[in-house]
Amino acid sequence: MEKINVKKDTFIFREGDAGDAAYVVETGSVAIVKTVEGTEMRLATVGHGGLFGEMAILDGSPRMASAQALEDSTLVVVPRLTLEAKLQKS
């Protein structure tokens, strides 16, 4: 699996994007944010070892929220096919 380095304040994906991968936080932290009535609300903070972005893969819908790096972070990219294969083995 690929690792990516993301700078602070960078969006990993935005609400409405297609879900092609999930992510595991190796270092740093990521905010999961949603825009409600024009205001951005933080739904969660994902830190070391946390998984995010998997829901769009599991249900095939567009991203329900955005993910933004709160600090410089290293993420492990889990492609859709890899996640689906692991789930089938379970």
C-alpha cells in the first residue's frame, strides 16, 4: 500500500467526491468536517492508527464529509479493491 505525506490544512478529499480509497493515519491527525447550512462543523478527529474514508467505499455513495490534515501527516492509502478483498476474507 502507498503512503502519502499531507501538509497541514490540505484536504485529502472533499464532501461529494467519489470514494476510491480509505486512509489510515500513520502520523499526524486529520479532521473530518461537514458543511451544514454554510458552516463547517468538525465531526471527528482521527489520530495515529485511525481509519477514515471507508464509508464511501462500503456503501458506494459520494463522500459524506471532507477530510483535512490538522498537522503535517503521513497516511497509508487503502485502495477500494484492497479493502473489499480484506472484507471478503473476513
